[in-house]
Amino acid sequence: MTMYKDVFGARSTLEGAYGTVHYYRLAALAERGVQGLDRLPFTIKVILENLLRHVGNDLVTEEDVRSLAGWTPGKAASSEAEYPFLPGRVLLQDFTGVPAVADLAAMRSAVARLNGDPQKINPLVPADLVIDHSVQVDSFGSTTAFARNVEREYERNSERYALLRWGQHAFSNFRVVPPGTGIVHQVNLEYLASVVMTKDDDGETVAYPDSLVGTDSHTTMINGLGVLGWGVGGIEAEAVLLGQPLYLLTPEVIGMRLTGALPEGATATDLVLTVTQMLRKRGVVAKFVEFTGPGLSQLGLADRATISNMSPEFGATATLFPVDEETLRYLRDTGRDPKLVELVEHYTKAQGLFRTDETVEPRFDDLLELDLGTIEPSLAGPRRPQDRVPMSALSQTFRSAYADRFKTAPQTSQAATATAVAERPTSQAVTVELGHVQTQLTHGSVAIAAITSCTNTSNPSVMIAAGLVAKHAVERGLSVNPAIKTSLAPGSRAVIDYLQNADLIPYLEALRFHLVGFGCTTCIGNSGPLAEPVAEAVQDNDLVVAAVLSGNRNFEGRIHPQVRASFLASPPLVVAYALAGTVDIDLTTDPIGTDANGENVYLRDIWPTQQEVRELVQKAVTPEVFSKNYAHVFEGDEHWQKLSNATGPLFEWDANSTYIQEPPFFKDMSPEPEPVKDISGARVLVMVDDSITTDHISPAGSFAEKSPAGQYLVEHGVARRDFNTYGARRGNHEVMVRGTFGNIRLRNRLVDGKEGFYTVHLPDGEEQTIYDASMQYQKDGVPLLVIAGKEYGSGSSRDWAAKGPLLLGIRAAIAESFERIHRSNLVGMGILPLQFKQGESKESLNLTGRETYEITGISSLKPRQEVTVNVTREDGSTFSFQTIARLDSAIDVTYYENGGILPTVLRRLLQA
């Protein structure tokens, strides 16, 4: 069966060692009169090829192709066009993958109840799920840590993993990478991604650019390899799995031109923190970023991937580095098939998708410039990844952020800061006894030092640099305070192999950076408990201790509930601050420690040169390292092999499981949707300020026994040590709805001055947990609202940040602005995102959250239509204001009218 129709006469062939392949030439559009194709951003070219290949298939029209081919800078602002984009594949991780598989299983159950064929619910595009988010750092600081953590991982998660093993057999086009392999984005970068994909089309092979969407916001990491992909909510990803396109508005593409080269002492992490700060300041939310300029040739592939990974932190949809010679080198160095590498080179050059320093630079909607030579060592924090801090200003930044903990005011000069350190009251130092060792903790003490997360662990240069810092430190007789929880969680097994090849493992272990697992660990909140004496000292003395991690997220309450300050840093700086033991220090001038002779040792004394790092990378990082580690990637270890291996088209739900329950979204679904109605008599459940993240809405880390979710598990006989995390419990809606708005640092204005999962039930004014109040409101038939400030829903692409509010009875969210993925997720669950008009906010309208609300005009919505909100205050007075319905396209309206994406897709499949 022919999938592709050659409407524009664009089909042509390429030949090589890979055989004969067909492809759809973009140049054919120039032959038909389209001007300026050579100046299009590479991002636009990839999307254009997708349209050209699919034109005539009832989704893509000739006008779609011509419209996007005519893209010019500034066009996005005035264009209302939307383009159907069909990604080549879908990538999932287990936190978001488990609920996705559970939803697909529930859809099969629903189809069976409606007397349909459940096997109609099946992935129609290739999907890979990598289990990487569940391992926790329970054990650390020993050579047995990895084995112990893996054992605990399976103890906690066997029910979840059994669901995934069932899905591996029940669904076609679905592969699972078992635990203990690596972080999803690094496995994608090192193995899964092909840059150019192929598909059989009626007996002929068609080649096209690799493209994907993923259920993790850091899917963008693959952009560093020249592959266009980005994070979507699990809800959208499930729709793509079932053959639905994504609908893109005309892309706005911001260029970033690089010149120069990184100076000595600076790393790719320092670069990415600078880029994050620049692009967040420029404002690139929902836009595409593309790198250009001669500086690209000075930037290794792993460095590019480090930047692309951080797209969510600066808000971009994707951050593309075009394919070039460095891309081909990386494919060879990671053991890819030589035939594939040849195909990538031939195809991208034939399509005008290959960059050289002589390539005419594209035109962009805006262009930023950065000289790599200006990059300096940096961290980011203590609460947000976009808040870059030069290493020299870290102490000052920490003291300013927590000024109430210091008697001296925040200082502005190095001399004044040094004086402030000397004047710190001695009462702030707390003695802690760990075994037979006594140590002291104070404000700024490092409690967690973690080499973790996909951002950096994919990058051999910074990982080798971390090992070299450890080597030089050990040789000088330095050590790490035993009160610090240290961990090494690489993004793939290949990292351990090349660290061993470089003879650096013994030095990392000498500083207690032992392997704890292959997964996100600390960055996702799976940092595990602090040592009990440390935890008690922090709790009893209200200490502000710090985490230093090589991750990409440091939102409040995410890393560890007892660690208030969290700083992102490169792996070598993680080692450095573990050695220093504090963030209240200037490592550019202050000694990091003293050697065996009592002499001061400075960071510059143990920092490796670029040449030293480069030579060791060339020696240790070989194609064989990657080929060996990915040879049996889908088989799993003995733990995986021993899991329940149920088969069959329908999943057998266990009513007694506290991990996996049939989600309620499809249980009472009718073949036709109910008409959309206005919302009346609504109350505010939660009112919050700016930059509320999906971690605030649906935390992923640990939770307390006193929390609603903890109480649910206790009632079901689960011991505290077996609670696991919210992320691991995502297959059970009963846990997740109780954890919604469950972040311990949530500040709900309805309970002013109190943090956590509380609200006020109205009109009686009783303070309750958010969950309990919600249940009471729903019992009384009262619809609920969330009111927020700017950037509502920033952070991870967390589907439960939309599913949870739906189950709490929330019908609409009113905010000054929405982060891209979260807005889409809200629509995907049938929750109406409403945006205050420019210049208006809850403050300007004097909203307190204690009013009642009526939302009118939503029974016949159009994209971005104005919607009226009528408000009745507590004193009975009334007023109204206008909002913009953030249903950004016609398909958004369709999804909302159907109660979400998945009911829409399910109804279509039932009618097919």
C-alpha cells in the first residue's frame, strides 16, 4: 500500500552502500517557483519535508506546503495557518510512560465494553520507552550502592514494570529499554536516534529526517544531533501514537549565532547556563531556536546536546543544531552502522540539510550573538535554572537569597564578603556525629553533591573533567566531608566504561562518588534520604543547606524536602563543591582545602586543562564502548527476566494494586460528547503567583506520611519505607489526585503565609487539604478554578499536572501566561486555559480567590476567542472582565469539546 503521494513530482532516488532509497526533494518546490528555500531555517526545512511527503493524504494540502515554503521572518506573528506534523516516532520515559501505557490499556478496556475491537488501540508509529526515572539513591558511598539500589528499585516497582512488560508484548511498534541501562535522552542520543529514518512504502524504501516527540520535556536534547524533536504531554504523545498529527502554528525561529571558542576553565555547562539566561531574557517560549555561525565548528556534539537539553529551561519548543561533519563524526564514534552514516551524509546534503562554514546562513525572526570566548565558570540557582551565578559571586548570591539567616547584610565586594564570613555567628555551626567522625554543618553546607541527569552525563568532556578533578584532588590529599550525600548516576553504561578506560573510577570512589544507578536520580527528586544525623541537624536547627548537582532542574522542593538551596553546575564543579563542603565560598580566590602538609589547595591547582581532557577523551571514548553496551539493550537483567510476563490484548487490572489502577477517564465515556456548557457558581481551589511549575502542581519526588497521598497508602497497608515517589505512583490515579498541588513549597494565597497542600473551603472558610476541599466541592456540585500569574505550568511536561486538576474538579485555569506544554496538556484533558488580557492580572482586578465565578461564552468557542468572566465578591458586589481562551487552533477547540484528546481519538477509532 502506498503511503505517500507525489503531488509535487518531488520523489527521487539516492544510491549507496545502503542500497536504493527514495526521498521527497525540497528542491522540487524551487522548480515550481518557490523562492528563497536556501535561506529557510533548517527547522522550517524539516517541517516542510514532512508536509511535502504527506501531501494528499487527507491531512496535508498543497496550500499547506506552499504556505510554509513561503516562510519569511516575521510571518508567524500575522499568520493564522496551522500545519499538521506527523513525527516519525515517539519516545517515552517510565514516569510518563506508565500512565501512557495504562491509558492505552484503559482505552482497550473501554473499546471492549463498547463491543469494539480492542486491538484497534495500538501504536501506529514506532515508540520506545526507556525506564530511567525510578531508581533512587537509597545506598551511596560504597561499591555495593548500585546493586542495592537496583534491588530496591525492583522491590518498589515490580507492578509498574510488569505493566510495561505486558505492553511490550501486547502492542506492536512498542519497545522497552529495561532499568539499569541509562537515561532516556542519552540512550536516544547514543543509540535510538538515526538522524535519517526509512520506511517501506509499497515495496520501496523511503528516507526522511528522523523526528519525534517525547513525554519528557528534555526530549529536545536530540536536537543537538540534528534531529527535530521536542517534549509534549503524555496525552498528546498518546494521540501521536494512535496516528494523530500535531498541529503547529507557523513557527517563529530565533537564531543564535556563535563565534569564537570556549576559554580554558569553561565547560559546556557554563555555556548552557549562559545561553539559558540569554534566551529566557529574550523570551522564546513556544518558539524554535536554531544555532548558526562559525562557532558551531568549535563545539562538539555532546556540547551541543547539553545546550539543546535545556530548551525547557529557557522555554523554547526545540533548539536545533543542523547536521554537519561533527554529526557524522559522532555517529561513527558511537558505533552506528557505517551504511547509516553514509545515508545520513548523502540524504542531508541532497536535501540542503547539511551545514558547513560556507553555507549561507538562514534568515531568522530574530538573531542573538554570543562569543564563546566570553563564557566563565558558572552555576545556576538557588531556585531556578535560568538564574545564572558566576562562580565568583556564589557566596554573595547565597547570602542574598537567605539574608534573614545572616546577621550581616548582603555584601557587594569580595573583601566585604570575606569579612562577613569571618563575622558569621558561631551559634550557626552545628556539630554532627557520623559513626566515629564529628563534623560541622552551617548555613550553606553542601548536603548533596550529585553527578546526575541527562544534561551533562551524556558529555564525555565534562565527565572526564570530573574524574580528573577527583584524581588531582586525591593526589593532593583532599577528601569529602562524610556529611555530604555524594552520588554518580551516569546517563548510560557507556560512561562507566570510558571512565574505567581512563582509570578515573578509583579517584571518584576515593571521594565517595560511587556508581548509584543509571537514571535521573537527584535531578528528578529521587535523591533518597539524608543520613539521619544530618537530617536531624538540618531539621532541628532550621539550617539552609545546599545541593550541587549536574542536572537541569532545581525548583523549590524538587531535589530534597530538607534542602532549600539547589545549584546546577558542571560535573567537575560538583566534585569541587563536594570538596569545599559549602556554597558560601568563592572558589576563584578561596582555598578549596588543605593538603597533607597543611598547605592551601585552590581550585585552579586541581582543574584540568582542555588539552588534558581532550587527550583522555580520545583515548577512552571509543566506538566499541557504545557497540558493546547497546548490543543487547532490550533484554534486561535477571530482575527484568523474572517479572510477571502476562500476555493478551486486555490488561488484567488488579483492584488491590496500589501502583496500577484503571484510570477513570474512559469508564463512562459515551459514543458522542455532551454539549459544552458555560461554567457557573465556580469557586477558586488554588490561587498562586508567578512561575508555578508542574512540580508545584504534581510533584514527582517523595511525600510525607501526613500528606493525603501518604494517608491513602497507610490506609491500604503500605509501610512508610515502601511509599516510593509520586513519579513512581503515576499509574494509580488515587495517589496522584491526592498529590495534586501537593508540593511542600506551594504557596496558595487562600492560606496566606502557609506552605504546602492546603486551601480554604468556601463559603465556610474552613482550612482543609486541597484534596479534601475538592471532594467536598464536588459532592456539592461546585465547579472549581485555578487562578495564577505568569508562566503557569513551567517545567517538566507532566501529564498529571493536567490529569490531577481534572480529577479535583477543576474546569478552568486563569493565568497571565501559560508554559507551552502545560497549556496543551490542559486542553488535552478538557480543562479550559484562560489568559488575562494584556496589562490585567489577579492583582489589578483585586481578586482574592474568595469570590464566586461565572464563565460565559464557551458554548460556541473559536480559537483565541474572548470569554467573559463574571465575578461576585463576598459582599455581593459584582463585576466582569474579559479573558482569552487559549484554545490556539481549531483542533484545540475540537479536543475541548470532546473532553480532551484521548476521548476525541477514541471516538474516531470507534467510528472507523
